[in-house]
Amino acid sequence: MPVNQLINTLNQSGEGYETGAFLQVMEYDSAQTGNLLNGTVVAIETGTTTPWLIKKTTTTPDFLMWGVIVLAPTNGYTPGSACYVVTEGITQVLFDANNTTAGHLALQSSTTAGTCTDSATATLAKTLGTILQTLTISSGTALVWVAVHKM
């Protein structure tokens, strides 16, 4: 049963929800630029002390991927904001311009920062979870349902 409605950042038909998710409140590094929208994949900022800061993942997959931005205001979270991050549960995740297949895995994208890409195989600590939706993404990015369980 859905518990929180997400803002539909891509103006697609249908409504997004996150269900049964484990949420953490994390601070978006004020030294970063650009806003974090719903579905953006984030990583822990290295070299910071507590509280840990987050930033959008880069196109170099690493072991610092942390979770997915949810419940963002209309224009996204601005640098320095406290953000809600799903680290476990079912939510929508931004994917790069590659088709997705239900049952495949969501890996940190090496082509578009802050997104995932479809893969038939896992990569240790770079796999965000299991894709729950088959979707054709011909260009840009799209929100795709994922069971987030970092592997």
C-alpha cells in the first residue's frame, strides 16, 4: 500500500509512490551545484565529518553510492538542504537512456550522473537493487520502479 506520493518530475502519466521504504535525512553538500530531484541517485561525500554529506553520483561507479532522493519539493532540494534519501525499499529511480527489464539489476550509471542503468549481472557495492519495471527509454532519463537493496 503506498504511503507517500512523489512529485512527478518528468510530467509522465501516472503518479509515483514510495512504499515501505527506509528513509534517512541527509544534508546535501552546500559546495555542490544544481538541485536534487526525486529519483536522483546520491553518494556519500568523501572527506567530510559527521554529519555525512551527500552529492549526486558521478559517472565513475564507486563504493560510495548511498540511496535515492524522494519527497523533494517541486524544484528539488537545493545545496545545503536536508534531504530524504531511500536506502531500502521500493521507490522510483532515475535511469539513463537504456531500456530496463523487470528482474534485472539497477547499477550506478557510467554515462549519466545521478542515475542508474540496467544490468543482467550484479557488481559488488555498485548495485542499487532489483528493477521492477520494463521500460523503453530512448533518450534522456526516466523514473523506473526499483526494489532498493544496495548489494
